[in-house]
Amino acid sequence: MHLARIGDYSFRYRGLLLPLAILILLIPSPLIVESPAGIGVLGFVIALIGQGIRVGTIGLAYIIRGGKDHRVYAEELVTSGIYAHVRNPMYLGNAFLLAGLAVASNSWVFVLVGVPIALAAHASIIAAEEDFLRRKFGAQYDAYCARVPRLIPKLPGMAATFRQMRFDWRKVVLQEYAKPFDWLVAIAIVVIVNLWLAGLADDYPGLTAFFVLTIAARLALWAAAGRLKAQARPAA
């Protein structure tokens, strides 16, 4: 129960995790490897897995984002879509995003300080959400927990889940890309900066261009989300 109370606080301020990560990245640190190029690409690939999990979760079935009044909240117990295979798919996606940034950072300080902070915050949030859902849905939630794992997905039937449900790209854009800055943008910037600090930007022009395009594509999705929101507003 104590962890759940901490999770209520962590949930309210979870939006500060990325800014905190950026601050930790600014701390001088020994490098994990000498060249930031390969480890930067590896980190980005790991993060893409996490982004894919989040996109799949939102596009198929999604719990109301952000809770209510900055507190854990759910109107219904969602058990369809990816939630039929894992109870916390968004946090699983976040774990890959965090791991991707940790690898791409090429920073032992970030790995040893930033990662434990983020993992502790997410563990407490999961505890708070489980406590809320168990109190609200009781035996229904207990039965759901008995058949669906917390973080390691049940892969059998995943393809059938995607075939049986309609995927809503509009919802993905509106829910996932309403902000201009996220973990993938952070990784792209980190890799570009690391290449520049190592004096290797000219040696990897294609890689630098790829990450610049990644940032541009992310900003384009943000702009698209803004247009979709404007279209959805009722006329005055």
C-alpha cells in the first residue's frame, strides 16, 4: 500500500520524467563506448520497439490517458486489444523507450542514476493503478490479473488480435503525438550532440541526416495532431 501511495504522487508528476532525464544527460560522465555512432543506432532501435508497443496499444484499445484531475482513474476495465496479452503495455513500451535513451546516451551516469529513478517511478505508478483497479473492479480485476501477465506479454494470439480489431491511426496521432517533444526526439538530439562532441559528425553525415529527419517527422506528426484537434472542435 505504501508503494501505491508513492505511485499516486509519481503519477501526478510523471510528465517531469523526460525533463529530469535531460538534466541527468547534462551531467559529465564516463562513456560506455568510445564511439557514439553504433550505440546511438542501437538505442534508437530499442526505443522504436517501445514506440511500436505504445502505438499498437493506443490504436487498438486504450485506457483514458492522464487519469482524472492528475490522479489514477479508469472508467472501465479495458481487457481487449493488447491489454488481452499484457496488463501494462504502455509501461512496457516506456521501458523500451527508457532503455533506448539509456543506451543511446552513452553515459554511465544516466544508466546508473537516471534509469533506477525512472524504473522506481514506473513501478510505483503500476502499484497505484493496480490498487485503484482492484478497489474499483474487485473480482473482475483479480480474474483479469490471473489470466494476463503484468509486463511480459503473452505472444500467442497477438496476430489474431490485430486482425480482429480495427486500427485507428487518427487516435494514435491525437493521443501519442500531441506534444512536439518525446523520448525519440530526445534520443535523436542526444545522438547528434554526441557525434558533434566526439568530432564525428562529418564522418557520419548519413546518420546525422537520419536523426535530423526523425526530428522533422516527429514535428510533422505534432502539427498533424494539432490540425486533427482543430477539426474536431465544434464550430463556434
